Amino acid sequence: MSARFRLQPTDIAGVTRIERFPIGDERGSLERLFCARELEAVIQGKPIVQINRTVTRHRGTVRGLHFQHPPHAETKLIACLRGEVFDVTVDLRADSPTFLRWHAERLSADNRNTLVIPDGCAHGFQALTDDCELLYLHTADYSAAAEAGVHPGDPALAISWPLPLAGLSPRDAAHPLIDAHFRGLRL
């Protein structure tokens, strides 16, 4: 543990919860969101090449489950800056012992956690409050040709979303269900 971060592994290899520790005084606080040196174990020397922000207006809205096919697979670091989300990772790595298992964390402005989503995993979330704001750090550029997804309501995954699925975009609603032909991602 550094003075600013504690890394907590989860039951899926590479999916890591980062606990962030701000410093502060009567004026307010300073919180480090990223440090390549201190987070080397989770980003494994990959550069952060893109930073995105999402705002989700309505409680219950689900975004995802998104991933990029190799060679554009990416590691993502996700932090909630406002509100609270149920953040989900699905392991799509063909050779993984946790293939097709999912892991979820509640991320919020209050708990100051970041979730690391490794290459070969799909990511999505459900807003648990109105007006949720997430910050995404990506190790690969977005590639429309490599973009793909898994349906968040897929019975093969049986994700226990805390609220009924709502607000799916047409693209996310059209993501396919996993079938017997899906063999996973080879990285």
C-alpha cells in the first residue's frame, strides 16, 4: 500500500479494486486518481491513452457490457466522481479459469474506489442514483471496428443487477446473448 492507494484483488484475475486515500485539512482535500508508478502492478506498463467521462441521468440505467476485440483490447480504470453505480466486469478471456464469471463492486463518490477492468473483460454499470458521473482511463484508443458487447440481461451470465434493467441504448439492447459458439477472447 502506498500513502494514496491500496490494491485489493477480486475473485477474477486482474480485476482489482483500488482504494484511494485523499489528504485534507480545513480547506478541503486532494485526491490522487492515478499514478503510473504506484499503479504499475495493475496497468503493467501500458500507457493511459484516453480519458473519458460519462454522466448518467437516471437511476436504474444500464450501460454496457462493452469490450474491444484484440488487438485493441484495453485495460480500463473506472472511478465514480458523483453518485453511486453497480459496476460489473465479465471475464471473456478464453483461457481464464473464471471464463464467463462476473464480478461487481459499488463505486461511489463517497467510497472513493476505482475498479480495474483488464484486457479481455467486458464492462458495464447500473446507476444507483440519478446523475452519476464516471471517469474512465483507457490503455487503448477506441476502435469502432473492434467494439463489441454482451447483453446485460444475458441468462448465461445471470448478473444480479440491483434494480430492473432500464435505459438501455439501442446498441446495448442489441448486444447478442452468449451461445455455444462463443469461445471467448484470445489475447
